[in-house]
Amino acid sequence: MCVHGTPQATHIATVEGRSMVEYIVAKTADETNQIDGNIYVGRIQNVLPGMELAFVDIGIPKNAVLYRNDVSLDDDVEGPPAARRIEEMLRAGQTIVCQVTKNAIGAKGARLTQEVSLAGRFVVLVPNSATVGISKRLPDNERRRLRKIVDDVKPERHGVIIRTAAEGVSADDLARDVASLAEKWDAIEAEVARSNQPRLVYRDLDLAVRVLREELNDDYRGVLIDDAELYAKVREYVTAVNPELADRIEFYDQSRETLPLFERYFVHEQLHRALDRKVFLPSGGSLIIERTEALTVIDVNTGKNVGKNNLEETVFRNNLEAAEEVARQLRLRDIGGIIVIDFIDMEAKANREAVASTLRQALSRDKTRTQVFDISELGLVEMTRKRVNEGLLESVSTVCTVCDGRGFVIAPGL
């Protein structure tokens, strides 16, 4: 992992071998845009039953949005949870404690939940809940071991979710993590009780540190950071929560190195390619990636790939390559929402199924949730990828002031 700090943002590139697989821009935290994970005292501004949502003032210029499914169920409201209407659970002027689950993107306000949680290295604390969960990514024997430990470390008033990073971790380490989070929640409750004015009561870690909290494990050979202040902060955090990995956090002193960090690991070169609409495949084929407000369309072409035996075999091999590359590009470019992939038509049903299977397998390495449907008779694959951030292109660019992002200039005189 290569981490490059600038006054405006921290750029984090994950490199496997010489290939960049992920690029994250952590902009300098502010009070209105980079608020994901923060906890607020909010005041309900108005409730829209027809949209099953409420607008909430959390002390920033733009109201945030709380959907019905993210409202905490109140035992005082009669009727089964599924039958409860949002206007029965919330009212204008009501004060709530809420957490931002998604930053504002475009014209949409930040998304909220009343199901507040605090993430540690090994455990997620769910305050005032009976929730008990263990990551499904862990093997069955490890899940059974952790299941025996959970009852001992779980606080009386709070729920806990054991994270994937807890694999092989001792009961004492889990207990320390839970105790630290419970102490943090007590401080938040004290701050909430101080006033019912809409305001920030807890700021989550900087995104750069959060990425390392979520990502850093034994698979990483090292984390190189060229910003001395950020290096000290990250090193301190990793030493506190995962000391055995602290030696893998290294300071990249640019005054002593012949090349900047991103040039040494070919990040700049790959970043520019990741912003291009055309992606070349190893055998000569290509992808054309077009993004719109509604969805992203990916067109697969054979290009210079003319094959050796017959058309069906050539198309099949090209589509298999494309399926692997599409999964990589979606993760690298952080493309979310509805995605339509136009594979080249294949006659054989077995070939269509093999390409769909290859795409699903390649997407399984992506942490962001995806849903993929089978290839249609027209060779189209419809899929969705959860939109978490604004996307790579938006995070490193600004909209053109001449064409307003449309990509063309009106002829003079019109």
C-alpha cells in the first residue's frame, strides 16, 4: 500500500505485484462532505410518508436523509415492525442520535441510520442492542471458537459483531477491544446528554487511518507513507491495535529517495490509464467504459484479437479476458450503481454460463457488495455494485466549466 499525502487529500494506492488494484482519495475531513462514520445529535425537520423517509438537521448546511429501514424501532409503538409507518416512528422536531453511513453524493444528502455502531480492530460494538454476530468469512471451526468467547466479552447493555480480522485473536485481545469501544460510547452518551442542539458528538478516524484499520492484515508486505505526520499517526494506531504489524508501516523519505513514491511503484502511470474510457486487453481486445447519471455501460470489443480456430472460440476467449478485467476496473475505478456489460454474442449456452461464472468469481475478490444476473440472449449482463463513494474519476477531477461535464462545445453563433 502506497500512501501519498498532500495538503488537500491523502491518496492511497493498493498495489499487487506491479498492478494497482485500488485507489482511494481521502480528502481532508471537513464538516459537510467527509462525514461518513460520524455520530450526530439530529433534529427531524420533516417526515415524508409517501417517500418513507425523513429529512434531518445534523448541524450542517444540507439536511441529511433517514430512510424508514434505518429508523431504530421503538418498543412504545404498537404493531409488528413491518407494519409500522415512518410517521408513527418519527415526528417533526424530535431529537435523535444518528450516524452517517454515506457521504453526500451529487445532489443527494448524506444518509443516516439510528442503528449506531463503533468499529474497533476486531469487534464492532452495537450500543443498546442484543445483537451478536460473527463474520461469515471466517471458517466454521474459527466461528465456533469465537462463539464460545463472545458471551464472556459482550457487555451487558450492548451487542457485538466479531470481525474477520479477529481470526486467531485471543479472548484477552477481544475483551480489550470491546472495553475500549464501550468506554468510547460512554463518552458519546455523556456528550449527547449535554444538549439537544443538532451537532457533531463523535468524529470517526481519518479515512486514511480507517482504510488501514479495515484493510491491514498479514497479506500486506508493507505500507509506505511519504507524509511524516500521517506516518506517525498511523504507526501509533497500528502499534496500539495490531502491534505485530507495526513494523510493516514504513516512512518513505522523499528527500533521500531518487523518485517520488507514486513514480517508483508506477502508480501515476496506472492512474492515468484508469481514467481513460478505453481499456486494452492482453490479447488485443478492448473495453469501452461509459458513465452516465443513470448507469455505467461497458462495451466489449475483439479489436486486434483475431483468434486462431473459429469465431465462437475467439469470442469466448475474449469475453473471458474481459470478465476478469471488468471486475478489476470496477474495483479500481470504484464504479457503483447499475452497470450493464455488453459482451460479444456467443452461440453456445455453456460459453455464456462460463463467462458469467468467471465474472462472479472475479468479483468475489471485491469487498463492495455486488449482484450479477445471467447473460441475456443479446449478450448483456445486468449487475449492481453498491455505491459507497463518489468514484475515482469524480474524486480526482472537477467538472469542465465550458461544457458543464457534457464533453462538447456548442458551435459559436447558436
